[in-house]
Amino acid sequence: MKVLILVSSICLTASMASALAQAPVAAQPQRAATPRAAAEQPTPAPAPAQAPAPAPRREGQPINVKVDVTIIDQRGGAAPIKRSVSVVVGDGFTGLIRSQSEVFGGGSVPLNIDAEPTLLSDGKVRVRFNLQYDWPAPYEAGANLPRGSVIKTALHDTVALILENGKPMVVAQSADPIGDRQVSVEVKASILR
């Protein structure tokens, strides 16, 4: 019987100790929020402003654009020589023109044009444009040219520009680094609806 009382006493002591250990946590009263306590608590910082997500890449519209290129080549006081090239290209695509002549005594003479028009929301046309144009100097076959004479000049222009629909713009003017040759390049983009 003494053993039974001892075991009961140990179990009772253990259960009271467990209840007392938990009592302070459960017995803590909740404080009512006072205006002063609420004012002392920091307000949460506003979330940082999110940058708007970039717009998805716009695919080309089902519209064609005609790109007209006029090259005006002038040497000194001589009448200018004009070369005109046109290409029709879909919005957002690239049109390439490759032409080349072989000149007796002058080698090959290329006239290469790349044009990439993109329609803009305001009705204008952005054109990425590349031109390679070579033209040999005019001289008589078998002529005895003095030392330092220019026999060929190469021109390579690359531009990105904004054009109004149907309105031409001079986009490049180049001068021969040695001779008296001047070359102007005019580009016009026309939206074909």
C-alpha cells in the first residue's frame, strides 16, 4: 500500500509540475491595444512600385511597305547621275537587292541595298537601311592616268531612320576622300494598303 501511495504521489506531483509549467504561458492576459501602443508600432512599409512588364514583341502587320532609294552621284561640275532602286517589303521583314556589273578595266561594281521597314503606331515608318555602292571613275580605256588618280570609290551607308509615309528624305551625303565626287542618298517609304 505504501508503494501505491508513493506512486500516486509521484504521478500527482508530476502532473501538478506540468500544469504549473504551462500555466504562465496560458495565463498571460492579452493587453488591450491603447492609442499610444498603436502609435508606437511601426506601420508596414508600402510595397515597392513594380515596373510594368515589358510589352510582348509585336509581330509584323500584314501590310507591305515600298522603299524607294535614289542615289545622286555628281563629279565636279558634271551633270549628276541618278540611280533608283525600289523594293516592296512586309512590315518587320527585310528586303535585299543585289546587283553587280563588270566594268572593262574597272572590275566589279556593286549596287546592294537592304531595307527593313517597321510600321509605328503614329503612322510613321522606321527603316533600317544599308547601302553598298561603288562606281569607277570615268576614264578612257588605255588612257595614261597620272599617279594618284582615283579609279574607283566605294560607298557604304548604314542608317536607321523614321520616315513619314510617302515623304522622301535625304539620309546620307558623302564626299570622295580624294576627288571631287559627291553622293547623296534619298529614301522614301510608302505604306501600301
